[in-house]
Amino acid sequence: MTLEEMKRIKQERGYSLAQLSERSGVPLGTLQKIFSGETAHPRYATLQALERALGDDSTAYWGGEPDRNPQRVEEAGVYYGKPSKRQGQYTIEDYYELPEDGRSELIDGVLYDMASPSFVHQHLLSRIFSQISRFIEGRNGDCLPMTSPVDVRLDCDERTVVQPDILILCDRSKICRWGILGAPDFCLEIVSETTRRRDYTKKLQKYVDAGVKEYWIVDPARKILVTYHWQDDYTAHMQPLQGKAALAIYQGELQIDLDEIAQLIQDYPV
């Protein structure tokens, strides 16, 4: 089905882009770019989803079930693509077929949509990364600090791709053209209400199982920092955003100014 045919059917049936987005599962922003001509060559999976939605006037096809998508889960906004698959069955092949204008993570075969980060999230990320980067560059160290988005295949398998907000990688042999194959040494997540459960549970378990040495969770809403250093113990250490916090992988020499982080949270809406 060509784009012109899609436009004709959409007009004949009186669908708005919002309605077509609901029927197909394709994000509204992606549809706007396709139908305006901004995206000249949409992904094949996107076209398939649109053809299924426009191919039947009575129901949108979701694996034979009318008007219902069995792949939708509470946290996951990525629910179009191959109708024969359900959450838990997706692979990196499906992950790389997703629209380029969105961000997602794949954890144990489950796709999770990553909404656009908030202003505070990005402000905190830039400040924390700046402190980490200055320290490492000042030591001429071999480790590489990086910020999202960068794909990390933690388990070196076909079922998990995550994008830590900040990571430190010391083993450069894990670097691939598309991202990182294996566990970084350090991962940091800045949680939001939509990612809280995933960052505190699913990603926590994935990081420890994969061999990440240290994991930090910055929680702006609760104004706390939770840290795990699995080379020493498996106990979570929680502290308010006050004073300084030291990275264990640098034997305490690299310290993050938590007072600065707290001030940023106070200055802007979380």
C-alpha cells in the first residue's frame, strides 16, 4: 500500500492522525512526519502496522482479536510491529525495526517505551556527567564516560538492550559500531515516575546479573541517592542529596557534589 493510498483511505474513513495512531500503535509524532512527507522512507514495520490498521474498516488487526492489542503492557508503549509476537518474545531484530524518532529499551524480550526526558532529568544528567568526565579526563584515564542514548547489550544475547542515563566503561574491547556488548563498570539512572519501577527492580537485577560493578539511582522526586557497589556487598545504601557521594570504582577519589544536584531540583519543577 502506497502512502497516497493510505492518505486516500484515511480521508475516506475520516480518521484523524490521533485515531490512526490508536488503531495502528504507531506514535502520533511518527505519523505526522510520514503524512507530511518529512519522513520519506518509513520503516518497513511502521508501514506494516499502518496497512493492518487501514486494511479493515471494522477492526484493527491485532493477531485476530478486534480492537484490542494483547501486546500492550502498563509500562511499555511500544506495541506495534509483528502481530504474532507478544511481550517477552521480542529480540534485537524487532528493537532495530522500531521508529527512529523514539527511544525504547528491550529487557528479557519485553519492549519498553522511553518517553522524552524532563528538563530536570536532562539538567541533572549534564551536571553529573560533567563532574564525572572532568575527573576522568584530568587523570588521563582509560575509562570512557558516556550518556544516553547508547545501546548496551548487557547479557550479550538477543533479548536485552538498555540505555543507561550515564555509564562508565573501562574495557574498550566491548565497544562495537552500534554500542556496547557486555556490562559497563558503572551505571547511573535518573528515575522518573514512568521509569521508577523499572529502574529500581528490573534494571537493578539486570545490572547485578550482568556484572556491573556499581549502580547509582538518583531519585529527584524523593531527593535521595541509592547506590549499590556489588564488589563489596549487595546492600543498598541510601542517602539524601546532601554533601558529596564517592564512586567506589575510583576508591572514593571521584566525588559528586550532591548539594549542587539538590539545588537544581529545587530551582526547577520535577
